[in-house]
Amino acid sequence: MTELYAIIIFLIVLFLLLGSGVWVGLALMGVAWVGMELFTSRPVGDTMITTIWASSSSWTLTALPLFIWMGEILYRTRLSEDMFRGLSPWLARLPGGLVHTNIVACTVFAAVSGSSAATLTTVGKMSIPELRSRNYPEEMVIGTLAGAATLGLMIPPSIALIVYGVTVNESITKLFFAGVFPGLILATMFMAYVAIVSKVSSSWNPTMETGMSFAEKLANSRFLVPVLALITVVIGSMYAGYATATEAAAIGVIGALLLAAAQGSLTPTSFKASLMGAMRTSAMIALILAGAAFLKLSMGFTGLPRALADSIAAMELGRFELLMALLVFYIVLGMFLDGISAVVLTMAIVEPMVREAGIDLIWFGIFVVVVVEMAQITPPIGFNLFVLQGMTRHEMGYITKAALPMFLIMVLMVFILIWFPEIATWLPDNLRQNASS
């Protein structure tokens, strides 16, 4: 009964704070403070200060602002224009034509950005005018952008995976490599959907591209060299064991600065804008993580996570039933919270359940990220929907309808992960074996 009262109080305080417009990080601290005051006799102030300092001084967390800064630098270069020039000759003749540039460009940029919002904004500014001018269906242009931009949460370096890894104390490098194959498979599923629709839709009548010779395609491919080189250096340094996630992030920042300087895009104004953008985003995420750490400690003192885990165990749910319950839970939660907030808000309760069920936490990290990717395109708080609305001036209902097929493909991806868990676990397991040999 005590646990029931604790749940009710926690939820009431949380929704009151979030509903009043308080920042998510401060709302989490407020809930934790109330829980400590009501259910424990420990000095709340000292405990909060110690916990916040411990969570904020983690060396692993250093990778977060560095990867964000790398994405901010690249966002302010001509990288997106160069990617379109390099990709479009190869993709124009595929079923679905240049719509595939949305998906491939998002996949490539996600591998150097780590941010869904940065990926969407950068690729969207490039592709929307180009695809509109070629008479591609508007719903498909917007839908593929909304869905493919979420790959920034999956494909390393992923900010969401860094946050998850710090929250549950798992290896960031292993989580990064666990996200590689699922991210690529999801991108392939998006492309397959585009190809099918292009063959069966009566409204698909884009302006055909003029043909290019193979030599001309190769010549245009030189525009892809800088970003592919940066991806290879950043990701390859981690896989080869030469760098940790934090060190690879530092290498990525240096590489992005050199790339921007070579393009002539590195000016005092752009440098300052990238630095301030990275600081704002990093400070927001750090505050959320600090609040989540304090909430996790507070819930631990109340015994709530353990009680909930015991309750789940008593229900004798199988692994599949538990995952289905969590799938529905995160989809509903994603309607009201962004992905990172949903992860840090729930891990204090969900982690003990997952451990009790014997689910691999590296695999579960990928499961959670796929589900919170859906949160980016589900109303009423889907962040990608708001970004697209600002870019296209369409009604929210129109954008949501366009993004619905991508949402359903992500649901299918969740089941593929459950049926074939090796998709997420093979690469980090192989990495672990290589490191130990």
C-alpha cells in the first residue's frame, strides 16, 4: 500500500510540474525532493547536491557536448548541399527516385550529427525545395523526412544512446555499435516503402532527371568524400580500439572544424553560433540527467522500483509480454515527452524490471531508442512534426498523416528486433571478443 501511495504522489507532483511548464530537469528534481521529504529521513539538500555533482562529473558524459558540437559545426557548413550533389546521380534511377536522398542523406548526416533535430533541419533545408521543384508527392517528401531524421537517435554517434548508457551505466561504445545494423536496416525499410509506393501510386509523376554518364557520377561523388572520411575516422577509431567514445568525439570536433575551414564556412560568427548552440543543448540534457539521477536515488530510498519489479515478476509475464507492455507504455509516453526525457524519466523504474527479466541492457537500449524514435513523429509533442511544420507551413494533421507510414515501419522494426535480437547484439559482442583477444 505504501508503494501505491508513493506512485500516486510521484505522478501527481510530476504532472503538476510538467503541466505548469517547468523544465523537465527541474521537474524531476522536484519530484525527487518531495519523495525524499515524505518517505525518507535523510537530509535532502546534502543528498541532492552530492547526487547531482556525481552525475554531472562523469567522464563518459564528456562525449555528449563534443558530439553535439560536431553536429552544430557541420550544420553550419555546405555539407548538406554537397551531399545532395554527390548522392542524387546514383539515386535518381532507383524506384522512388530522388526521394531516396531524404533517407540516405539523413542516414549519412545522422552518422556525424547524433541529433534528430539537426539531421531533419539540415537535410530538409536541402531536399524539400529540390524535390518540390521536381514534382515529387508532397506527402512522401515530408513523411520520409520525418521518419528518416529519427535515425539520428539510432545511428552512432547517438545522443540518445549516450544518455541511456550514462543512465544505466553501460558502455557507450558497445551501445554505439549495437545501433549500427538496426539503423541501417530501418533506413533500408524506409527505402523499400518508397520504392513500393512509387510503383503503385497513381499520383507519382515526378520530373525525370537527365541522364549522367558513369564518369560524371564518379566526378560528383567527390562531394561525399569529406563526410565519409569524417564518419570513417570517428566510428573507425572506436571500432579499432584506438579511441573511446569521448576521444572519438574530440577527433570528430577537430575533423568538423577542419572540414568547415576547408569549405570556407568557418567564420567567427559560425564558430560562435555552433559553440553557443552546443552549449544550450548540452546544458539542457545535463540538467535532465542530473534530475533523473536524483529521482533514481529518491525512488531507490522509497523502494518503489524494487516493489514494481517484484509486482511484474509476480504477474509472471514472459519476456515478450513485458516488451509489449513497455512498447505501449513508451508510445503513450512519447505523445507527451521527447525521447531523451522519456528515457531518463523511466529508467529508474524500468531498469530493475528489465534486469529481473534477464533482458540484455545493450539490446534493450536499442529497443528503447527505436520506440522513442516514434515519439519524434507522434502528436501532440512530436518534435520532428513541429520542425517540419515550421519548414513547410502545412497543418499538423497533414504532417502527422504523412509521417504515419514511417511510424508503422518503426513498429515493425521493434518486432524484427525481438525476433532477431542478434541484429543489435552481434556487433558489440564481436567487439567485446576482439578487445579481449
